[in-house]
Amino acid sequence: MKHRGYYGGFGGAFLPEILIPTFDELVSAFESAKTDPGFRKQYESLMAEYSGRPTPLTFAANLTRHFGGAKIYIKREDLNHTGAHKANNVMGQGLLVKKMGKQRVIAETGAGQHGVACATMAARFGFDCTIYMGEKDVMRQRPNVFWMEQLGATVVPVTDGTKILKDAINQAFRDWVTNMDTTHYVLGTACGPHPFPEMVTWFQSIIGIEARQQIMEREGRLPDRVYACVGGGSNAMGLFSGFMDDPVELVGVEAGGKGIDSGFHAARLSSADASYGIAQGYKTFFLQNDDGQMKETHSISAGLDYVGVSPILAHMHENKTARFESATDAEVVNALKLTMKTEGIIPALESAHAFAGAFREAPALLRDQILIINQSGRGDKDIFTIADALNDADWKTFIQTKAAQYHA
Amino acid sequence: MLETYIRNRQKKKNLLLMTHIVMGYPSFDACHDIIDQMVAAGVDLMELQIPFSEPMADGPVILRANQTALERGATVVKCMAFAKEMAARYPIPFLFMTYANIPYKFGMAAFAKATADIHLTGAIVPDMPMEEGTEYIQAMQENLLSPIQMFSPSTSDVRMAQIASIASGFIYCLARKGVTGADTDFSDDLTQYLDRCRKAASVPLAVGFGIHDKADMDFLRGKADIAVIGSQTIRVAEDHGVNSVREFIQGLLPAA
């Protein structure tokens, strides 16, 4: 353990002693992959052949007209295999797992997208796979549980703590400290102990590198602002990575839940409610009380419902190289409805936070300005949550009829 | 100081016993009763865990104890007050056990000073490896406290030597991979690992994770200096009541 992965005061590797050699091995596998041009090439051709990359950059002409401000482009991670940006990270880590000669992968999942992506990767590479998922998220995202199981993974509902993403992460670590000889933990976001924040960002940077190339081809110039939702921060880091050295404003949108003042949110960087802390193996802004006990977070989207945030984003927040906003559940539902009706595109509830953040600012921008929204995933997986949020009467009748059939 | 106590105590018995409770679980009053019984039964030193919402290294028994203690209102201030009272009342050394975020939020220097002021002898913080612990270790040393370091079966000889060079009091040797509370295979592998630990370190060795009964204790005699029992006493108290703890502890020790 030499380079410990600090970004300003954030990051590090607060590991139990038992995991130190496992992380040493992972760091060295990642370092050698990073410096091997053949590895990146192998990764990119896998993503092209298996996952359909590059994903398109779609000009949203109708939304642009609707707001009458900046030109709006959408980076379509929803069209990535498994329907979200999660596959970028998972397939990359899968290649590393093969390199390290391990046979089993474990993962946490919130919304279930990372779990599905991981189960998909495990099926493709022939690994055993166990997915830890908070019991509350299992309830919210049953269809994803169904798919993970069909793909051959074992899904373990986590009933400890607040029964959401952070608890699933704790449980995955408990599995890992027991089985690290055979098992790799495919952490799904740019959080956790070093090298995960850097490694996940490295794989997800494929989003930003493509987006930059695509906008340059299309418009011959850089965008003015780019927007991404921020849960753990992997899709934001992916998009931002393409524009780090450019005069482009990077905007992260967190889950405002029922409103920042209500206390029911997951805004770690865009509210004053979070503070420095150490948990889950790294140092960042956590939503916690004065004793350092983690608080319950709230969001309409399971994928943004997390107490911590990428240490790289925490650092960018502090040195002001990125700006962080929040969008409430209600704003998110409106942004989602508008995007569906005007563009025929269904963003995931997570991604709809980025849309809501961009919609708020687009009208005030000039017509020759450009912004890119990262659509990190597709929304049809959220059909139950969205139908509830829209209070759709016909859907309720359908569910009741369907349930009655199962009873019969 | 802590090491001196351990060496002196070893003149009377070769394998000491350290136990563990989660403060505030099932209640502070019950914790007091449990400690009273443990001390009466001959426990030599104790870990007092300040509960944390994300106890990553703990298995189901201690994990739930952490959660319940927090739900029932355990705070750092209440734990400090309780620990102070125990250290004043009982003649054995007490150490804090907790996770890095608790001393970090408290302030490393303030935490070390508070720990010394209430006469605890050190702390065990499993998610604070030596690379991340510079400030913490220094604060503890300045207050003449032992920031307990850990070995695991996967720790290399080279790293053991590095850890041993900053160790004081004793070194906590994890008997196996995994989290607290699961079974440990008391085998030749464990013997060989403890041999490696012994060669690397001059301070006493405590062995924990998966110690359940007298047979486990007998296995460790001569190979380690301190046996640590954590989850098992919590299980005994849960299954048979707080009053059964004394009998359980006495059953672990050689007949007097």
C-alpha cells in the first residue's frame, strides 16, 4: 500500500488489515492494465462488440425549442447494453478479474442496474455471482431482481441497517473479507477505498471521451455545460472525465428528495447537511450526525439514495472545479414527463435528475450555447415507481387484475 | 503500561481472557451487570465498543448489537460516561473498540485525551490501518495509550515487522478471514500463523474471531497471551440471560 488514492483530503483506503493484500493485488493489476495500451484496446473493442458502444449523442431539438435557450444534447447511456452506464465499469472490472484469475464476483446494487450489469458480465465471463441488495431496494426494484436471478446470479436481500445501498455495500465487504482468495468485489461506483474511485472513473471515462469527440464532430466546438446526476458519482465522473482540461462547466445534480429543508434528501455536496467522515473504506462528505452515525437518506430513485459520494467529486466540489445542485422528487417527475412527451426518450429516475438540473438553467442560456445531459440509464425499469409517481389509474387496475390472477 | 499489566498478570495464568461488549446493548444497565459478572468470573481485560452505524468488520451478532444500541439512544457522550464509570469501579484495563469515523468526528486529539482522562488504556479501530493512522497513532501515544494494531493470516512477514514496530500494549491477531462471530478452524494452520506472529512481535499477542469454548481456549494456551471472546458472550446473554455470563466465562477457564 503505497499510493493511497487521495484527492485533496478525500479518499484513502481505510481497510481492515485482512484486506490489505487483496487491495495490493488489485492495485497492481489495475496499474498494469492502465499502462498497457493493449488492455484499453481490448476493453474498447469488447464494449463495441458486446455493449453497442459508442452510444449516440442525440440532439434534443424539441427540448431545445421548448426552452428557447441553449442547444440540448443527450448522451445516450440508456442505449448501452443492460440499459445504463453501469456496464462500462462492470465489463472493465470483469477483464481485470480474468487477469487476476478469480472465479467469483460479488456486488452491491441500489437501483439494481449495477446488479443486472454485474450478473450479465458474470454470465458472459463464466463467473459465479452474488449480488447484495438492500431489502427496501428489492421491494422498489423487483424486475431487476428477477433479471439478475434469470442471469444466474444469487440475490441476497440485506435486512440490516437502513436496508438500502450503503447496507448492501457493508454486506458485500463482509463477504469479501471471508472469500477474497476466490472473489473480486465489483464495486459499482467511484467510491470506496483506493483504487475503486480511480478505477471506476477510468472505465467510465469512455462516456466523456466519446461525448467530447461527438460534440466536436457535430458542432465543431465544446459544450458550455455538461450535466450528470450524482449518486456515488460514477456516471458523473465518466462524463466529466472527457472535459477535465476544457473550459466546460461541470454540473452534478444530486437527489433533493422531498426538498433540502425537509431533511429527506441525499444531497451531500449541494446541501450544508453533510460533513467530512470516514466510512465504507474512504473519506468523503457523508450525511451523518455529530457523533458520526450515518443518516437515513431519501430519494425517489434508489440509485441516488446514498450517504457518501465519490472522493474525487468531493474534491472537485471543494476546489470548485465542478458545481453541484439538487433536484426534488417532484421536479424529477416533471422533467421525466416532459422528456418522454417531447423527445420520445425515457430517462431513468436517476438520470432525470440531470435533466431537471439542466432544464432549470437552459432557458437563461443563449441559443448558440450548448449543453450535454448524461442520460445514465433508461427509465422503463422504473415502471412501478413512475406509475406510482404519476398516479396512473389504469396501471393500478392492471396490477390489481394481475394480482387477482395469481390469487386464483 | 498495558503491556506491563499483561506481563504481570501472566505470572499467575498463562492465557489471559479479553471480552467485548457493545455499549448500550441491550442497555447501559445490562452492560454494567455483564461487566460486573465478567470481572467477578476472572476476565482480565475488556473491549468496550462504541457503536457505529456501519460496522464493516462485524458479523451479524455484533452488527445487530450496534444497531440496537444506536436505536436505543447510545451516543458517544453516553459511552464515554459509561466507560469512565466502569474504569473507576473495576480494577482491570478497559479499551475502546470502535470504527475510524467515531474518533475522526470527535477529533483524534480530543478522542485520545478523553480516553486517557477517563482512564481507559487504549483503543482498537479495525478500519484504521497503519497507513491511514498516523494522526491517530500519534495522538494516542502522546496520551500514553495503546493504539492496538492488528495482524491477519494474510499479513506478510514484512508487513508484520512494520506493524510490530509501532505496536504497543498487545497485537490483536485475527484468527481467520471473515467477520466476527463465525466459526474458526483451530488447526495447524493457525498454529503456524501464530508462530509467525510471535516471531514478528515482541508485545503480547491477543487472538480473536471465532473463540467459543474451553477447547478453543486450551488450544491457544502457550501459543498466544490473550484469548478474545466477542460475539459468543453476546449470544450467551441473548439466549440465556445476562445472569448466565458469569457461569459461561468460568467454564472457559481451567478449574481453579
